[in-house]
Amino acid sequence: MKINMPNPTGEYAVGTFTFTVYNDREETLDSGKGKMRSVASRVYYPVEKSSVEGLSKCRNLSREMTKAIRKAFFVPISFKGIEKKGINKSNCYENVPAIKDKKFPLIFFNHGYKSFREANSFLCIELASHGYVVISVAHPHEALLTEFDDGTFINYDKKLTRKMYVPFFKGIREVMKLTKSKGSEKELAEKFDRCQKTYIRFLTDRIPEWEKDTEAALKYARENLGGMIDFEKGIGVTGHSMGGAVAYSLCQDNADFSCGINIDGGLFGNHEGKILDKPFLQINCEMNQNVASRGYLYHKKPVYKVLLKDMTHLGFSDMKYMIPLKSQVGKLSPDIAHEITCTCHLEFFDAYLKNKKPEPNLPNNENVQSKKYEADV
């Protein structure tokens, strides 16, 4: 198997390391009942290119992760095979010294449900190469695999799948009907809200727990990573799928977060009576745009919409470079999809974290349509 990997385009090389916040709070999921929840995160950060000369790139996927990916996505991948071929490398370097006396803005990333911490590593590495510190947070039991610094790991709890939609098949059918519905953004947002209250209460109720995971990682960063992070301009947050819904909720609920991006996520959560007062960007494939309609309503700052053609939900992750079936990852070239997603992130965060420009210049071409929504309240 060949794993294509885009090269980062920024002025910096990228360092990486992991940290775990152990025993943060009591676990609320049945699979961890009576235990404490720990939060495992990976940091991607800018380093001088001269500091990585002669060093080996870090490993991309662990032995356990290749097993989990093979089972979940039916990808013909083996740890021994990619190690032997020398292709199990990521475009970053472990534990390289950070740039002395230089701080960078912070962006958090949250993965999707039953995804994993490194599932969007190519995006995180690209952002870091352009002068951002990116912290990707794992959510134990709900991630495909969560790996901790002490060598232990937690696999996805398969019992949770049946809880995602109740009743399961009817819930899935109702969501699929919603993706094909017609109506105004307000009408679609109301339909989605009724749908989640009726069939998807479990995911809605998990949003606050994922917010707490991110906040635990943020507390660690404030206490331990102040030498590399500039907190003065606020913190950005992005995420794929469920992680995108978490980004939206964090921007609503936590003053530390100053702007955010939702990558193709349904906006699960209790948003009743809330007004978004942070700039926000939503990146969607055509199929899932209806489940994010609320994001274009009830906001005091500009909100942006980016719609990619010939894309699927899974195509927004690194899996687009690993899965050959276009039905799963979309017909759009992986390189083009990656470039558009990265460009949108850089344009948005350069405007609202680095303050390098008054607003993002988002792409509009045969592969992507972009739109700005001015404040509506």
C-alpha cells in the first residue's frame, strides 16, 4: 500500500510531541464507569528548518493504530508492511527544540466521532508550518483509538454506535432525509434541532464532555507551553465532524476561544437562546450542508460558508490519501481537497488570530464556492 503525503508549504519545519492530562475528571460513559477520564493530546509546532537537518521524520501510525484503521475502514494496511517500505513517516519531527524567544498563536483541533487524534495530521502540520501551534485532542472511548503517554491505549467502545441514533435505523433515515430537505436556513436549522432532540440525544449530550476535554488540554498548555504560545490574541479552534460541532460550541461557551471552523460537522448541541459573537467558518460537502444551517444564523460577527464539490464527509480527513474508493472519500483530487481546506484555514486564522488582514480571502472556483454572511443580530 502507498500512502501519499502532502508536503507542508510554510516557512517552518514542524516539531511534535504528545502529552496526557491524567485523571482529569470522573468518566460519565458506561465503558469507563467508576474511572477517571484522561485526555491525550498531540502538539504540532513551528521549528527552524535548520534544526531538523539530518533528523528522521517521526512515525505516522503506531502498530495499534494501523490495526484499528484496517478494521474500521477496511484499508489493506499493516504496520509491518509500511515500516518495511519506509513509508510510515510523517512530515514532522519529534521533540525538536522550539524556536527560542518566539511565540505563535494556538489552534485546537478535535477529531470526529470514531475518528482519532492524528486523523487530520496533514492539516495540523500545514498550519504549524505557517506559524501556528496546533494541539489535537483525543476523546477516549469515542475515538477509534486513544493512545496515552504511558503506553496504554483505549479502543473505541462499539456499544456506543447503537446509542448514536435512537431508534438506530429510524434515526439514520431521518438524518438522511434531512440532508436532502429543502427550505430556508432557518427552516433547515429548526428541522435539524427537532431531529437531534428526537433521535440524537446521545451525541448532543456528549458535546459538553468534549468541550471539557479541550479545556483540560488548554489548561495544560497555559501551565506548561507558555514559552511557545502567544495567548494574547485569543485561541482558534477547528475540528472535523463531531469535532466541528465542538468548535462551534466552544466559540459560544468559552471566552478563551476567539474564532472557529467547523469541517463538515452537524451542529449538535444545545444552542437554544445562544448568539455567536465570534467569527466562524463552515466547510462542507454538498451532502452535509443542511445539518450545519444553524451556523449561518444568530451571529454578531461575520460567518463564512465554503462548499466543496465532489466531496464526501470522510474526504476531509487524511483518509482521502489512504482509501482508494471514491464513493468513500469523494471524486475531488486529494491534493486539491487538501489545498482548499488548508487555504481556508490559513486565510481565516491569519485574519482572526494573527490579524494580518481584515478578512479572509476564501477560494471560489470550479471546485469550491464561498460566501460571507454578515452579522444578523
